[in-house]
Amino acid sequence: MANKESYLGEFENIVLLAVLRLGKNAYGMKIRQEIETRVKRDVSLGALYATLERLEKKTYVQSKTGEPTPQRGGRAKRYFKVSASGIRALQDTKNNLEAMWQGIDFSLSPIHLLIVKGNKLDSRDLLFQSRILTQRMIMTSLLLGMFGMALEISAEPNLENGKRLYKKHCLMCHGLKGEGRFGPNLTDNYWLYGNTTADITKVVTEGVTDNGMVRWGKKLPQAAIDDVVAYVESLKGSNPLNAKAPQGLEYPE
């Protein structure tokens, strides 16, 4: 059962999903545009940043400041990414919505919303219910795959198990301490395919044909992949000896 702190409001859900979808490009204006484009909902930057601040206090998002740019008059963008606890909160909400929608059906009539209760049907006022229905349908679409994101993360990752699996399956290519061998260095700030938890999970799950990265989603259960990803993320900044030269793009902390 999800604890009280993991419950998310409707707008918190939408913001988290927008951040998750945008990946490394998740900053204020882009998040706002993503929400307005997909949900058809006007969003003020004030309300958006207030929600992002609240989500960061809950540890559901993390933020970092990018480099100042001339286009912004020397001001820097603030980038956001969804944390592992944020993904678990999304999953809890998704599961709750799926459970509550079971057994609910809608008639084709434009006059009534019909809720199935055994052999009995209760009718509700359409004007009121249609507003609720619209909101719920939007949220359900977002949470059940509109964004095409893999949100199947429900348990706290086990770092010890992740370390064990890393040594068994990843050591040959990435080195004992993540310093990199045939595969890239996992301890610096340079990444070939993105540095968010979702990015790393996707690479581990789907593999990369061009460089020989195995598709571990066919060999390991999702919980095991989550453990490995958590362990890989724990290696960042460890600076082992004989680390391989950087590859890919830099993602400053």
C-alpha cells in the first residue's frame, strides 16, 4: 500500500509526466508547453514552478542549473528530472486509478453516466459528471501510456543486489568500479544516451545494437534491472583509477 506522502494531486501527476517525457530538455518553459500541447490546459509559470518546488521538497524531482546563455541575457536554465521515488509515486497513482476504474462502464447515451454495480445501474447528473469524466479521462490517458514511458517501478531498488548483478553481467564491459573497458565509463558526467534514471533504464532494458550492449530486458526481470540502474547511478562521481576517457555529451551536476 502506498504511504500518504506518495499520493499525488492531479496537476502534480501531469507535471511529473511532462518532466519524464522531456528528459534532458525538461525546464520551465518546455514543461509548460508540453502540458499545454498535450492536455490542452493553460498553465501559468508561477503555478508550474510552485508545483516543481513542492515536488522537489517531496524528493520526486531533482533540479540543476545549466550554463548561462546569451540568448537568455546571461541567465541560466533550471533543468528538472524525475527521481526514482517520483517514478514510484507515479506508479502508485497509476495502480490506484486502474483499481478504481475496474467495473465502471459508460453508456453510449449522451444523457447519463452509468456506473455498474452488479445488476444495478445508478445514474448521475451528466453536467457535473462530464466535467469529472473529462479530467479523469485525461489523467488516465496520461498514466496508462499516452507518453509511452516505462513506469513499472514499484519497489525500493536493492543496491546490494544491483552490485551483485553488475559484477555478474556488466563488469567485463564497464570494469569492476564502472571505470569503463569495452563499454563507456559510468562514473563521470558524460553519457552517450542520456543521464536520467529513465534514460539509463531504457538502455539497460532495450540494449544498443550498434555498440554491442545486450538487451537485458529479455534476460532479467524489471526489479533486477531497477537494482542495476540504481547501482550504476551510485557510481557517479566515484572517480576510480584508470578511468576511461569521456564519451558522449556532458551533463553537469
